[in-house]
Amino acid sequence: MQQTRKKKTVYTRPLDFKKGCVEMVHGGGGRAMTQLIDQLFMAAFDNPYLQQMNDQAVFLGYSGRMVMSTDSHVITPLFFPGGDIGSLSVHGTINDVVMSGAKPCYLAASFILEEGFPLADLKKIVGSMAAAARTIPIPIITGDTKVVEQNSGDGVFITTTGIGIVPEGINISSERATPGDKILLSGTIGDHGIAIMLTREDLSFQSTLESDTASLHDLVAGMVRAAPDIHVLRDPTRGGIAASLNEIAQQSGTGMVLYENQIPMQAQVSAACEFLGFDPLYIANEGKLIAICTAEDADKLLAVMQVHPLGQNAAIIGEVIEDSHSFVQMETRFGGRRVVDWLSGDQLPRIC
């Protein structure tokens, strides 16, 4: 009589998320890599797109104008007051997408992990990403994982790519800045950059300052409903509001005038910048936006921003002017003017 051979059960020891570390085999394409994906990434990001378990995601397309943005995150330290590289990697890409007025639809994520990186920290970062994506909500539908040898990376680097759809009739672009337009800012400047620097230099115990990292999708949606003819939106990350406004001035062929006494800033940021020798106009933000609109729309738009939790400190900080040189200038508290030029170097590297 022929016997039926029983299927052998393969037992795999669960990942040790308390004391374990990333190993080279976790990027080797074999069983260990599948285990990392299943027990960490699939568990945190689980959705029907990922459950397809293919090398690509098949997803529903949309008619109309699509937007896509990709961003690599190399911040140090990986954990900081108010967030970590995980939440930052979601917020940063989503904010780039919604600066077009788009509704975010999908995210992709790619990880470069360093051999020896603690699995406990990696689980915390992935959990933070998942929580940030759920609040939007947006699915992380595909991704990739690579492992490099110890001392060849810096723990973890994350690249995220976002896709969104622009509503009909919305045309938000830097070249639309027009003389006479007003410049609005959604809140205090420099919170993210200074929080990172204080943590880096082990000075955070002297401060309660936290990063402003946040997704601006809901704030932008309300702004677009209230004022569909917004000319420009920009999130002033690396280089701060100074770099963002110089970019917009160059792209639109206009000039800008800022009013120093109208720019919102926390006292802790001002004090830290004075102590460290930084100009707050060039400090990175991760949860703020610049909006440029017609003078007729400015007060209405400001009111909408100020009732949102992420826009409570919003203010009109300047205006667009005619200037063939595309200079950005600031009217100081003392009545003078100075040029707010491009930054020649990098005040705070590895900031996002």
C-alpha cells in the first residue's frame, strides 16, 4: 500500500525585536529577507496592495493631472523631539505632493539598512511610518529593502515616493507669483532645524522645543476649497523660507519684500539662533508652508489657515513686487531693508 508523504513543516525562529540586529542576510533575497518583510514591513504596512506580494504594485489609476514626488531621508539623529526618520519620511513626501494642491493617493518606500542596526529601533521607525500614513490616510503599496555592510551607512536611509491627483481647476505653480500678491506663512519658522541641532549637540535638555514635522494635506485641502486660485504653495524645508522664496522669485521673474516683525518665531528658536550664530530665515521646517495669493484672497485664506491646528500662528509676512533682479528683501524692525540672498553653504546638514 502506497503511503502518503506528509508535508514537512518549516519552523522559522521569530525575529528578535528586543536584542536582534540587522544582518547581511536580511538583504540577500532569501528566507531571512522574506522573514524581515513579513514580520516587520507587512505587519506594519499591511494593505491589499502589499498582499499581492509582487515586485510591483497594481493600483487604480485616475483621470486628470497626476503628480509624483520622491524624497530621500538621511537625517541625523534618527530620533528627535517630535518625531523620527520614519514619520519624517512620510510627511516630507506627502507635503511635496500636496504643494500642488493635490490629494495624496499612494506611497512607496525604500530602505537602506546598515548591518548591525538594532531591530528594536527599526521596528520603532517602521511603526512610526505606518502611524503617519494611517493618519492621512494613504497606503504604502510597494517598497524595497537593501542591507549594506557595517560602517557603510548610517543606520537607516529611507526613500519615499508619493503619487497624488490634482483637482480640476487647480493650478498652483511657482511661476504664477505676480506683483501685488501677498505672501502667507502657516506658522513659526525654524522649529525643526533647531530641535535637530539641539539634540545633535546634546543641548535638548535645556529646551522644550520639538520638530514641527507634520503632514499638511488637510490644511492644504481646506485652503484650496476656500481659495481655489492660490498661485503658489511651497513647504520651506532645507534652506528655510529664504531659499524657498528665492526659488519662487527666480521662477516667476518677480521680487519679494518680507516684513521682519510679521514673521512668527518661537522665543526658543530666536534665542538658539542668536547663541549658535544662525539666521532663522535659512533654518529648515517640516510642517510649515508658504502660500502666495492675490491681495483679494489673502485675508480669507489667512482666516482658513488660522482655524486649522497646523495654521494657528499663520501670518501675512510679505508681498510680491516687480523686480527684474528677482531679489528677496526684508524690511527690518528698524525700518531698513536688507537682501535675503541664497545661502552659499549649508547651515545644518543632514536635516531631513
